[in-house]
Amino acid sequence: MQKNWSDNIKTIKLKKAKIIVIEGIKKGQEMEVMFNPSQYTISDKAKYKEAPAAWADNPFLNYKGGQASTLEMELYFDTGEVKIYGEKGVKKATAVSRVVKNFTDLVYIDSDVHAPPIVKFIWGSLSFRGVVTSVKSTYTRFTEAGMPVQAKVNVSFTSAPEKDAKRKSPFQSPDRTKCQMVREDCSIWDIARKEYGDMSKWKLIARANEIADPLGIPPGTMLKIPAL
């Protein structure tokens, strides 16, 4: 019997992004997003202080320490009526504000431990450990009775490292293997220039990660940065 070409196509189930509470009175609680974000932004900063020099046109920059990384994204929620095909009736609308409240609660301090809950945002290769510092909710659709059923939620996280974790000094050269996440505005050539000071050394990174197409690295991929 001849097989249809579609029989060889495997069904791929998209994984939902989720937030897991890992420290606090709600430890173990998981919240799955309704729709995966279309993009996210990771920011890394360092603190410098200008030191004027009489013999130079520009001041010197003295490194004063690293700052916490931040993760920002927009999440979308819709709890409006949905037609159920193949069955009679529709799925009734519920207040989307109830779903949003699960996220806004993460901003506030746990009364028992006097600290905000530590969470992990997990999606694909991204695993970001930190606290929720900001939740901005915009309600965009309502029922005739005024119940909100659609919302856009802008969420910001600030990294919270393990208690015994130490941030690496920026003065250290890449003398040991490190990891670097590929962002949308960052290519493998940019990473090579940042880590080695030489864009042409991108091949070292590609070889260590078995990358055949340097132009086809998806954002969010974690790359090993080998020692020189």
C-alpha cells in the first residue's frame, strides 16, 4: 500500500513558556503563559565612574562593578468566548484579570519570608532566575457587561544569582570556557569580538559548538566560548 507523503511528517508540539516559583511560600507553583512571547529582551549592564585626566580629551572609565541582568517581554492573554467546533455551544468567557493577578502577585513580598519570591522563566534554551520587578497590564477587550477578557502584560525580571555565585571579573581574559546567549541583535562575530577582541576568531566558537551555518543560529541559543 502506498503511503501518503504526509504520513512521514511528525507532529511537533510547541512548548509553552512557564514561570516556576523556586523560593518563597508558593515554592513549586507553576504558571504557563497562554501564548508564547514573540520576542524578549535581555539587558546586561556594568557600572563605571568617570575619572577626569588633565592630559586627555576624554575621561578614563573606572569599573565599579556589575549590575543585575534584566529580562523584559510582553505576554498576551485572551479568555473570551471560543466556539468549540464539532460540539454544540461555546466556551464561556471568564475574567482575564484573574489570570493576570497570578503574575502581579509575584511583584509583592511574601509576608512570611519578607522577600519577593524567586522565580525561573523557562522557555526553550532560556532559563532566567530572578524576581519579577514590574508588571504593566493593559486590558484591550471587554464583554458587554464590562468584564475584561483580553490583556497585554509587560513583565520585567531582574536576575537573582545563587547565594554562593560570584560574578566574573571583566578584567579576566577568556582563559576558560564560558557561555554566551545569542540575542537578536548579536551575531557570532559580535561575540568573538567581545570575548577575544578579534572578530576573525568566530570559527573557534563555531567549531566548539558544531555550527555549520553561522548565519542560521537562532536567538536564545547558548554558545560555549572556548578558552584560547
